[in-house]
Amino acid sequence: MPASTTPSPVVLTARALLLDMDGTLVNSDAVVERCWREWAVSHGLDPEAALKVVHGRQGYATMAILLPERPMEVNHAENAVMLARETADTEGVVPVGGAAAFMAAIDGLPHALVTSADATLATARMTAAGLPMPEVRVTAECVGASKPDPEGFLKGAAELGVDPADCIVFEDSGAGIAAGHAAGMRVIGIGPRAAEHAPTARVPDLTAVRVTTTPTGAIHLTLTPAA
């Protein structure tokens, strides 16, 4: 008989979980691609090039990469317009596979949302996806630097009162995975975008994550890794 190719489960233990939103809990790719393709074309840029850098970053940071000569205050102003447009457009926003069950499983356990969206956009997308909003959340307004800077994840850990080394980050993007590692945290990569960015472990979606607790109250994660 041929040898089994099913990956062995990965087991990780943490005191707190820090959760990205877009691509991790919520699949908002349809909206992101609509808005950013149009923005790129309106600025004479290649839409495919824009989509390679937009995921995980705040909009102004994406604009700074794509239009490096443009004053940052223009990026911030245009990002406000982009955020309003993205907030109003929830067509195609759905939960990532397993997200509802995962959020139910961690209810009552230490966790925080750490997203590059602002509070209004985060609320709109979590609501559209039918997911509960975590009580502790670090949104765009809370930080001075966008992912891949670790500020957001470090703030999330601090608000939960947990050492960064005892936190596990859930992320889908290169910028987010880099931010988690820079914060000194282990990172579970979600979905195909995470594959090329060396997360600690990677799963296809949240159906591959089983959550239990240990007798000491630690969070025990059993992952079925992506092949």
C-alpha cells in the first residue's frame, strides 16, 4: 500500500490568541480586489502589482509602496476615502471556512482582534460575515505603524496582559506574518497566501484548528496542516 501523505497534526499551546481579520476570519477578497483594482487603474498602475502588496497593510502603507514619491499626507487622505468605500461594499464578504465554530470555541478565552482595518470597517465586515466582534481589538486607529510593524500585535498582547512569547497569531498575509514574527510570537498561517511567508504552521482554513484548554488554563491548539 502507498504511504500516507496526510500531514501529521501540529500541537501548539498558548496563553492568548491574536487574530487578523481579512483573509483569516473574513474572506473579503472580492471587495478588496474591486476597490484596489479600480484605484490602481485610476493612478495608471498595474492592478496585479497593487494586489501583491495590499493584503495585510493599511491602505496608506500600500499607497506609499506603489507611489513612493507621493506625499504621505495625500496617502492618508486618499486612504480615508478608500476606507469609506470598502466599508460601504460588503457584497461577497463571507466567513473563512470554520470561522464561526472557531470563534465559538475561543469564546471566554484570552483573544484579541488585530486588524489593519479601522473600527468601522472591521465592524462592517465581521457583521457581514456573521461573526462576533472580540471584546479586545486593535484597529487601525490604535497604532502609529501598519503591519509588517509589530506594534499592533504587541498592543494586543499588552491589553490581554500576556507576554508576547505566550501568544499565537493567526494571519494570512506576508505583512501580517512578518509582524507576528517581529513581535516574538508564533504564527499560524491561514490559507494559500500564507504559504510563501514561513509561518510557524499553516492550515487551509479554520476547520483545521481544534481548540481545547489544559488543566492550567492554557489554550491547546491541534492543527491539521496544509499539505
